[in-house]
Amino acid sequence: QVQLVESGGGLVQPGGSLRLSCATSGSLFSISGMGWYRQAPGKQRELVATITRGGYLNYADSVKGRFTIFRDNAKNTVYLQMNSLKPEDTAVYFCTVVGTPWWGKGTLVTVSS
């Protein structure tokens, strides 16, 4: 069983920044791809960004140039740095071990003035 715990969400004004963290348990982290997804009210969950164990990055077009995913294998933690936030980035953000049924419970990001 793998546990994932997201943190770092909150209320931020448009143009602001937040950094999300996802701490994981177990020894699986260093050999797995990790991903961030989000789900806005009334919408389906969508991919935000992924990072492979080798550091290959993939981003949704809507966040390219604004968000950065990175990982610290020593801390079993994956991060999502979010800059230039927009109201449409408002959602619950989830992390996952790519290709597995393991998901965190999510952290809410609200972008509003």
C-alpha cells in the first residue's frame, strides 16, 4: 500500500504563485513516474504534469511555461510549482503514481481576487 499526501493548496490572487507538495510512503517512489492532475467543479479530472523516474517532463498545454513539476527522490516527494496563476486554475489538485490506482486525497487551489 502506498500513501500519498498533498499539501500547499490555498487561496491566491490571479498572477500569484503556490507550490504543491506530495509526500509518498514506501520504496516505490524512486522507480516510478509521478503525476499531478486536477479536477475543477463540474469537470472531469485532467492531467497537469508528469515526471518519469528519469526526469522526463510532460505538461498540459494550459500550464506550459507557468507550472513546473520536479521531484526529490531522497525525500520521496514530488512538487508542483505554479506561477502566474489564473482563475481557471482553480481546482482540487491530486498526485498519483503513474499507472497505478494510488492517488492522494487532493489539495484545493483557489485563484480569486
